[in-house]
Amino acid sequence: MSDLTSLTLKIALDGLAAKSFSSVELTQAHVEAVEAARSLNAFVLETPEQAIEMAKASDARRASGSAGRLDGAPLGIKDLFCTKGVRSTAGSRIIGEFKPTYESTVTANLWRDGAVMLGKLNMDEFAMGSSNETSAWGPVVNPWRTAGGNARLTPGGSSGGSASAVAAELCLGATATDTGGSIRQPASFTGTVGIKPTYGRCSRWGIVAFASSLDQAGPMARTVEDAAILLTSMAGHDPKDSTSLPVETPDFASFVGKSVKGLRIGVPKEYRVDGMPAEIDALWEQGIAWLKDAGCEIVEVSLPHTKYALPAYYIVAPAEASSNLARYDGMRYGLRVDGSNLTDTYEKSRAEGFGAEVKRRILIGTYVLSAGYYDAYYLKALKVRRRIADDFEQAFGKVDALLTPTAPSAAFALGDRSDDPVAMYLNDIFTVTVNLAGLPGMSVPAGLDASGLPLGLQLIGRALDEGTLFSLGSALEKAADFRARPQKWW
Amino acid sequence: MAIDVATVRKVARLARIAEPEEKLETLAKELSGIMNWIEQLGEVDTDGVEPMTSAVHMPAPMRDDVVTEGGDPEVVLSNSPRRAGNFYVVPKVVE
């Protein structure tokens, strides 16, 4: 029954509804695929027994006519989401063998709708990274390889496990999170669809915090429609998150396939950066042509503060992280390394528990928030952030959505950029603006580069207008007719 | 702006991360590289710009100040590195 793993989520749900196969059969096929793909290192914890139990319960619900929206669909869960009784590590040694005694709101919503959990997915430590190489569990490997090559490529990050598992058909979809591009860049690197919804759409409750004013959960899937189905379940107002928006969640799948005729699409000229591969520029032009063919009107717009988004992000995000990660002190949970006194115990536990990139960001955050530097760095960055948000507001006075590349390159080899932090940060140059402004952004696979690696295009929408992104995303998906899949080598 | 070894030592202390002396020089270089790249923010005119502290345009929601859950020490203590009865065991705090 290995064909069951190559179904889209939508077709699998239809098959379950038609009783063409059971959730136990569907789940078993995925459990076997996960076991056979350990060389990808996508999962940090497999939960096959729990998965089969959940699948059996789903089949019983379906037999009694009470199936939910996602009933019986096996999914992977990024290890940043706390799952009750199931080890959740955020890719960090400092959290150790932590078993949450509660369930994150987003995953609780998925289980409410009947989904099945296959296990926990690898990620950069505390979601800080763009290549999955900062994970305490070692890097995830991209199922894609260059044509004729066998170098191990990064699936991107921080949601590298989610991206790799979805692309390699180990699960029908996955949860992910995005603070500066951590859903969209891995989606681009693996030929998958990923959407970071509007800030406040998905509850952050029970998701290990990185930078609270930027963090947002979203799905990764193999089609735009699958992403829409997943987001409809994941989203929703939650009183337990004070920044969760008290708004209704539309049925996002109803926007898929809708006409985009007459929509005005902005093309921000500042996203044409020096040194960007010609192929990415060409793909962007192709995307513009596709949307024009679909009846959209193309408008050049200006987002003048774009180049300042990354430096502003590298003040705001580390500042928030240094505060959020202060809780890891070895006292109540996680790793404790005994020292000669209380402070020594804190310092030793944190030195041993955090990896190099996380320490770097905590130090930067502590520095920019420290006495004498707060105004010069932190306050300045918050003002630049306002400028960036204002740029978008002006653009959205003229257009309905924006089209840009997702990332400035295709997937690169593991190890290629790990010794230069700033070079690694530049991966998020096109995605980070969206987090700063709190807007929704989606990456859709649009083509392959000359070496056969996938490239994505990004759509950016108005706050709470994910619906338009799903319509435009499905128009791009249809025009691109992206059917390439990684050749199985694992 | 260049960050020197003394500043790294101080910041690491504030962040409660033990960084060995021999690593401070490398860290100072890395952090200086990042901060130098960040300096370009100085080019942006931000006079009179209101700092953006939240991506959500709504007032903070209020709720009744009542206990919603709790009263289960087993749940609270289940991940503790060291415990004695219903207490966490921690290093001596007051000398």
C-alpha cells in the first residue's frame, strides 16, 4: 500500500470518506515510510504506537458517522509544539527529556478535528537557524539532490524536519512555525507549500517561544489546497494567547481555485537584490507572466525600507529571545549542571544546554537591551520596524497582494554557510519583512533551477487576507504545474 | 561598533552563560561582525516615528482575575530535575 503515502491530503481525506482505505492502513503506510527514511533525520521522535491508536479511534469515529475535518490523516508535528506526554525539545539540549503536561492549542485543534500524530519533527534549536544545522539532534537532510549529484543538501530552516518529511512523503502535512522565514524558506528549498498566516491567526499557546512578537504557526503541505485545509483547523481565537485575534476562521479551502481576475499584484522593485541568481529573477518574471495570464493587473510598487528589515530583525528577535530564554535555568525542568552556587549552576546549565547560535543570539539580545544601548539599538529597531510596516500599508493602498521570490538561492550543501552568521541570516532577506509587519506570506513551488532543485515564489497579503493568497497560490500552482518529486535515495 | 572582550565577558555574565576565557576573543569578533552589519539602521530617518511594539492592532484583552486551573503539584513537578515531596530542590539561595 505504499501508494497511500503519495496521495495529497485532500485525496486521502476523500478516500477515507469513501472508505477506499482505513486510517489504520493509511497511517501504517506512513509509519513504514518514516522508519525507512531515518537517514533524512527528519523525525526526532517517532510515535508509531500512538499513531496507530489514534488511527483506530479515527476509524471508529468514521464508522459511527462523526468524523472531523482531518479525521484519520497522519501528520508530523514540529518539535516546537508541546504535545502532552510526548517529549518536546525545541531542538535543544537544555529542554532535555521534557514531557509537557499540556497540549499546544494548535495541535489540540488538529486532534479535535481527528488528525493522527506520526511523531515530532527536527528543527533548528529554538527555531534559530536557516539550514537546520543548529539542531541538537543534528541536521535534517533534504530529500532533493542536484541532478547527478549526491551531496547532502539542507532542507532549509528552521522547519527543516517539517519540509523534508512533507517533501519525502513521510506525512500528508506538517505543522511548522515562522519567525523570520522558517516556514517559507524551507518550503522553497523542498518544493512544498508553506504559509505563515497573519500574526494572531494561530494561537502561540504551548509553542516554545523564540521571539513572541514575530512567532507564528502555519502548515506545510504538498499542495495549496492541503495547506488551506490544515490552516483552517490550526487557526482560531484562543483566550490563552493575549495576541490571538478574536476573529472567525474562514474555510480557507473555499478560496482555492477561485478566479483571480482583476486582482492587482504588486512587484516590489527593492526585492531585486545584487547577486541574486539569474534563474530566480527569471522565475519571478515567469510568475508575473502567469498571474497576468490569469487576469491579474501587475503594478510596480516600492517598499523603500526593505534592506533594513534583516538588521532590524536581528535586534528585535534576539532581544525577545534573550528575555524568553531566561526561563531555562535548570531549576524546574530540563538540563541542570551543578555548580558551586546558584549563579554558577545557572551559568553552567545554560552554557552546556544552549548551542552556539542560540548563545550568540542571547548575547546579542542581552547587549542591545543593556543599559546605555537600549535606545540606540532596541528602540531604533522598533522605529525601523514601524517604517517597514508603513511601507506595506502604503503598497496595499494600491495592490491586493505582492509577488516576490521566497529565498535568494536554492537549497545549498550542509556545511556551506555554517561559519558565517551574517551570510546565513541573508537567507531570510525576502521573508523577514512579512514577520516584522505581521502579514501573511505563502511560498508556492514554481520551478526547478538548472541543477534540478526546486525554487519557490512568495505571495504576501493584507492582514487577515489569507483567502486571497490561497486563490493566487492555486493560480500559480496551476500555471507552474509543478509535479517534480525528489528521486528516492534514502 | 566593535565589541571587546570585556564587554562579551560582562554580557555573558548578565545572560548567565558561562563562556570560557579562551572563547571570548572569537565571540567578540563574531558579535562585532553582526553589530557592524546592524549599524546600517543608523541611515534610516526615524525622527517622530512611533516604535512598533506589537504586530496586533488591538488593546490587550482583559479577563476576570480568578484562578482558572491549578492545584495539581504532581503535574507541576513532573519534569523537575530534583524534587523532595512537593518542592523543587535548588541550590542554596540565601547564604
